[in-house]
Amino acid sequence: MPAKLIMAPKGTCTMTVSPLPSPLPSSHPGQPTRDIATAIEVLRQRFGERLQTGQAIREQHAHTLTWIPNQPPDAVIFIETAQEVADVVAVARQYRTPIVAFGAGTSLE
């Protein structure tokens, strides 16, 4: 299953497994393969302890006020600047991780 990256400047960024189909097969010529574990390790090197993988914080960022079951992300990154958003986007792009914005986390869009 592909991952999706959920993020907001001066907020949080989560990388989570999603049931969405991959837009391109991993073996598509000229395209990088999807590698969530490596993306998390690259981001861990960049963000240190601001990248969290604990179960409780992952479940907190997966909570919704809908009937949709909780699907915890693989990691949560606490970002502080627009440049950090750009850094996360670059890593997500390199490892083919889709991005979805995360705001206040109310799920009341």
C-alpha cells in the first residue's frame, strides 16, 4: 500500500499507509521506487527527535470524527518552518510518498 504524507507549516506532518492504489508501478522505468522505511530514516536524520514513531502519537494523528477506522501513520514529524515543509516534500517526492495537508486535526472540513 502506498504511503501518504500529511503536513502543515508550524504544525505536524504524518506519514501513513493508505489503501489508495499506486499511480505507477514501483518498477516503472525512470521512476524511483516507493520506500517508506528509507524515507522515514532520511527524515529522522533531518529532524531528529521531532520525528516520532510511538504508537500513541501515531494513533492521535489518525483519529477522525467519522466512521473511518483509525489508520495510524508510520511517523509524525513536528515541523516549524516553510523550509522544513520543502525538505519533507523533497524526501516524499524522492521516495514517491503522496502528501496530504494536515491542519488543526479537527476532521471538520
